[in-house]
Amino acid sequence: MTKSLLSLFLIFATFFLFAQTTYVPDDNFEQALIDEGLDDVLDDYVLTSNISAVTVLYLTERGISDLTGIEDFTALQRLQCLGNQLINLDVSQNLNLTHLYFSQNQLTHVDLSQNINLIELGCSENQLTSLNLNENINLKKLFCHNNQLTTLNLSQNKSLVELYSFKNLLTNLNVSDNISLEVLYCWDNRLNNLDLSNNTSLAYLDCAKNQLSDLDLTQNIDLIEINCSENNLANLDVTQHPNLTELFCSHNQLTNLDLSQNTNLGDLNCSYNDLTNLDVDNNLNLWRLHCNNNQLTDLVVTNKLDLSDLNCKQNQLTLLNIDGLTSLEQLVCSDNNLSSLDLSTNVALNYLDCSENQLTNLDVTQNIALSWLDCKSNQLTSLDLSHNESLGNLECGFNRLINLDLSNKPNLWRLHCNDNQLTRLNAKNGNSMNYSLGFNSLNNPNLLCIQVDNQNWATSNWGQKDPWASFSEECAWFSTKETKLSEIVLYPNPAVNYIFVENFQEGSKIMIYDLTGKLIKSEDLKDNRIDLSELVSGSYLIKIITANHHIYTNKIIKI
């Protein structure tokens, strides 16, 4: 009898052991377990024996709003449930957790006091207002960025190596106890002080977008990357950092920057400061230099074989020496006082913005890779683009250009040549319909004919031109200074009442405009005499369209 009862007890105990279930009310959570082979059907329950030994669980972006049931994953070491809709998370029974990631949810609070084995914690992009890590003494990596934290106590996390606490509301950050710290990203907070004197292993620092007025990095000699942009720094000493490869210190109040010891520096952004001088002679490894919006009067950047990106706009430069920069692809030097610019050795140049200077000449014949050219608002009288067949964007407005030939520019998609003194514009490139949204030739008082591929199409699509200018597939440009015996000649000019047309063709038509573009007179040319008697004294633009659709233009003066 005793043996029978014992056997019956063992049978029921075994059945109970294998039949024990865990409640999983969230269908998306249970479906994820089914997909992992840990369950079979959606019924809000899963066999506990199926999950109790699981050590790793990935639940990224599964639409889960409730993780009830996670408590029976007692062997779990790594849980990744980021990108869900969680507002609560109870991991108090998951004592073996070493890696926990629940970023991109909606949590306002989380209790991690029982998870003393945590090594990595990712809780970023939630709505956390506080985070207690006093019991997590083994923590090495902490990702708590993009929350609403106002304080962060890390005094017990002495093993911390990487800290990502950016985009919070921190007014203070004490890392003096975190002597193993190598990575600190605390940008976009409200810090007005940051003591890094004990963090001698620090290699990567980003403290941008704070309110720091002082930053002492003299003890952090292993720094490789520094970003302290958008603070209130008046001084920055980086002379103790020979390993520095990236320095971003823009949008501060720096008046001086000594880079003589940073021979490994590759990426430098010191824009938007008050620098009057910048010496980069020792920085031979530079591949990008942004020093725009300072007060520099001269800049010598030579012998930088890797430099591909240079931005020095909005300074006071009268000298820019970029000789030997054979890898330079992008140059922005606009809004300075440059009267000359030598680009002869910059054979890889692809993007050039030298607008708003005082250039009287611009030689881009050696820059055959050029696809973007902005040279507006200078004093250019000519522009030779015969070697720049890859040109796609051309902005050359507000100069003194007389002639512009773009006939070998099949890739052109934008052309702004407004506010010049053009008499000739050849936009007949075999593909002029390519830049239908980027054409502007306004305010060229002497430009009466624009040569294009398709006259009708250009007339319908290019509206930004002077009213006296017209499109033609074959302009016959001339002026009184370029008269040939075979061309139409107008005489006398100036004239009193009549002007005569030499080489007159029957069937021609004339149109006369004032200098505002208003059409004053339009008629068929019946003989070689044009009556000006009804015109008031002044200058006019005349257009003659011949019977074979050639267009001749010129300026005339009525006295």
C-alpha cells in the first residue's frame, strides 16, 4: 500500500512538473516565443520548462506592450527588447542578467536593484526621469541617452568603461569615481562643469551642446576624439594629446588654437569661433578642415595629400594658399576678400564655391572633374569652361560676364547667370531640357538672344529671363564692334529719326524694347529703313528676326 501511494505521488509530481505553465498575456510576446520554438499555439500560456533554461532572448521590434512571463526566464543572461511599446518592465526575477537592452520604449521608471550581474545596460530613448544604478557595481557599458534624466549617480559603478548619457536634462555629471572610463558621450545636456581629471584612460569625449565655459583636458592624454562644440569655451588646450585624430570645437569663443602637437589630426572643425590665425603646418594627416566663420585673414593649407574637404567661408581672407592639395574634392571659400585663387594643382576638385569675393579671374581649366561651380558675386569678366564637361551646377550671377558658352556641358542641370553684362549665351548643349527648373538669366540688359536646343520648349519652361530676350536654336550675335560685310549692320547709331539696315532681308520682322523690357514697337520690315521718330530720346534694344528665323540683336540710341 505504501509503495502504491509513493508511486502515485511520483506520477502526479512528475506530471505537475512538466505541466507547469507561465502566463503570457501579450499575443505579440507569445508569437515571438512561438517563432523561437518555445511555444506552439497562441493561448496565453507557455510551458515553463520550455523557457526556464533560455539564456538569450531577442524581442526587437515585435510590437510587445507587456512582458509578463519574463519572470520565469530564470536563466536569462541577455534580454534584448528594444523598439517595442513597453511602459513597464519587471526583471526582478532575472537574477542572471548580464546584458539588458530595452531602448526605444515608453518606460518612465525601471527597478534594476536585483540585477547585480549587469555588465551592459541599454535604456535609451525612453521617458526615464531617474535611474538608480547603485546595486549594479559590475556595469561596464551604459546607454541611457535620449531620456529625461536630471541626475545620474555613478559613484558605485567603478568598472564603467563606456557612458552614453547624451540628450538628457543633466545639470551635473560626476565621473570622478569612474577611473576606467574610456568613452564619454554627454552632449546636449545642461552641464556647466565637467571634471575629467580622474579619467586618465579617456579616449573618446563628446560634451558638445552644453554650457561649459572651461574644459581642462590636460590629464586626458590618451584622447583620440574630442567634440566640445557649442559651448562657451574661450580657451582649449590640446597640446597634450598626440593621439588626437578628430577635434570638433566649433561654435565657441576661441581666439587661439595651438595644433602644433597634434600630428595625427585628420578631422578638424573649428568653425564659428573668433580665430584670427590658424597654423596647420604640422597637421599633415588632415583630410577634412572646416574653419569657416572666424576672423582669419590668411590661410595656408599646403602639402596635405589627404585633404579632400576644405571649408573656410565667411572669414576675412585675402590670401588662400591651397597649393599641392591634389586630393581636394570640395572647396568652400565664399564670403571672403579674395582677389585671386590658384586652383591649378587641385586636379580632383569636384565642388567649388568661391562666391562673394573680389575675384577678377577664375581659371578652372585644370579642374576637369568639376561638377558644381558657384562663383556668383565677384568681378569676373570672362569664364572659360571649355575643359569642364562634367559641370552640372553653374551659378555665376552678379558678375561682369559678357560671353558664356555652355555648348559642351551635356550634364548641366542648373544655370544661374543673372545680373551680368551678357551679350551672348549659348545654352545649346544637346540636353538643355535637363535643367528645366534651374535657369535664370534675368538682368542682362544686352542679352537679346539665348541659343538653346529647342526654342519652343525653352520658351515654355524657362521663365526667368528678361522680356526682351528670346530663345533661338541659332542666334546670330553681332554688335557694332564686330561688324562683317555679310552681317546685318545698323546705321547711323546713334540716330535721330531713322536707322537703316544694311544687308536687309525681305520678310524680316523688328521689335524694339526699352531697357525695362517693355515692347515699344513691333512691325514687319518692309524696306531697309526703321522709323524712330515716335520714340523719345534714350537707349533701346532692337531685335531683327529674319525670314529664315535667324535672330540679330543690338542696342540702339535715339537722340
